[in-house]
Amino acid sequence: MKSTCLLMCLVVTYSGHSLGDDSSIKNQFKVVYQQYIDAQQQKKSATDEAKQAYVLGKELYGDKSDNTASLAINYANELDKYPEEVKQQRFTLFEQAYTILAANHPANSIELIDPLLGMAESTTSTSKAVDSYEQVISIAQAQKSPKLVADMQLAAAQGLAYGFSGKKYSRARSYLLDADEYYSENLPENSVERIKADFLVAAFAQSKKQYAKAIERLNRVVDVFDNELSFDHKAELSAHSKLVYLYEKTGESDEATKHCIAIAKMVPWQKNQEQTPLYRQEPQYPKMKAKRREDGSVQVEFDVTTSGFVKNVTVLKSTGGEAFEKEAIKAMEKWRYAPKFENGAAVVAKAQVQLDFKISR
């Protein structure tokens, strides 16, 4: 969405639209807007520049101009890097942009897609999000572009699945299936769209405990990177990590091992840093300790084998008693890590972790 907005906003600087009579504001705007463009090109935060450009641009262009709408979208997009409390502000900016563009363009104009997507992604209302996504898909269909339709369906599926805590599952799944069908039939295996669809299909399958289907899709992502692409990517790393979890979840530790090793080759073992487990099983709370509402903690040291298994767990220190130590060791022995690599080969490495047992009060 951001690249589309940037193209729209370049019109602000180079169009023949009058900037008004106030040369001081005009010059201020040119300077600030160029600073915004420079920050974008350097991939730096441009929130202040986007805000100033929006304020100055609104004064120069008025509140009915496409340029003002584009500047509002730019500002809203910069705010999406910030916490939840700015959601309403983002929604208001996107809504303002939509109102302007809807008044200036036909009902099925492609110019309306960006603000509608922004409204859907920044609203806290499921019904508003659904309405916006439906309108986006309708606009895409009016363009007679099946690829654009599929892209908007995927955006809607992602937004509803990840943004609303499982609500509207069936609608999101329907959008995803339609997009996935188009991508599978029309795009190459190594396309970004197919990889995104694979991840979301896997997420839906995992949520329904359809682990075999999730594993199949994630393995396809890994195969694409192994066979079609010559570079490592965070998507490949994520697929390997999810596969470790799923294989361990289904009791297939041997299958998980190759993905532990693949991750180790991609992410070097960091010295003096607690390693992150790829799969962890929470320890059971000792029944008598829970009954007495007693807390505890256990710090352990252990070996991570060349296959990423945890062995030789030793208690370094603990509080609360032996019952906590036993449960901590039992859980740790089921964890999986990426092994340490030295000179191109996996080696046994030491690691430490602390497990805390706390009763909610």
C-alpha cells in the first residue's frame, strides 16, 4: 500500500495544480515534502515530515483536493509504525482521504483502494473492516483484473485473520481460498504472493489442528527457497521454525531435526546471549505447590546437541524446592534448539535458561 501512496503523492510536487498565493507556505511545503521523500528513499522514519507536509499541504490545496488526500494517506502510513493508541488517528486520516477521493472519482475508481485498505486495517470494528474489504474487492473486480482481485482477497484474508482475534474466520478463509486458487494456477512457485498465501493457509490449518496440511504448505515454502531462490530470507527462516514446532507437536522429532540444522546455518549462534528455543514445552506446575500457592524458579544449564536436542540438564540454582526442579528438567528435555555451528559443522554447545513458576494472584 505504501508504494502506491508514494506514486500518488509525487503528483503533489510536480503537478500543475496551483499551490496558492502564500509563497512562504509554498516554500515551506516544498522543503518539508522533499525531506519526507528523502526519508522514504533512505527507509527512515518520516512521521514528523509526513505530518508537517499534511498540515501545510491541506492549507495550500484545501480540504477537497486529491493531493490533500494523498498527504493524509502518507501521514497515516507513517503512524502505522507506532502503538495501538494511534489507531483511531490513522482511521480518521484514511477516512478523510476516502471522503475526498470518493467525491472526486467514480464509485469503482482504483484511487479508492488505498484509503479503504487503510480504514480496514486501522479500525477496531470488525463490521467496518468487512465493509471496507468488500468494497475494495468490488472495486478490484470492476477493473477486470483477476490478479488485483486475488491480491485484495489476500489482503482481506490477512487483515481479518490477524487483526480481529479469530473473528470472521469463514469469510477470511473464503477470501484466502479464492486468492490461493488464482495464484496456484497463474503465478510461478517463487512468487511473493504464493509464499504469503502458503503461510496463511498453513496458519488456518494449524488453528484447526490440520497439522499435515500446515506442514505441506510450509515445506513448499522451504522447497521454493532451496530450489528456486539463491538467498536466505526471513520467510524461509520462519517456515523452518514453524516446521520444527509442528513436527515436534506431531511427535516427528527426526523430521524436525533437519529444520533445526537449517536454522542454525542461517542464524549464527550468538555468544553471551540466551538462545531462543524453536520448540518448548511448558513445565507442569507441581500439584502440591499449586495447592499451597507456592512460587519457585529453576535455573538450568544444558547441552544442545548437534541435532538441536537438549541433553545433560543440570540445575544451577533454584527456589521453592525439588518438585520444581524435577518438572523443569522433564520439560527441558523436550525442547529443541538450533545447534551451534563451527567451521561449517554442528557442534555440542552449552546454554542456560531460567524457568519461573508463578501462581496468578
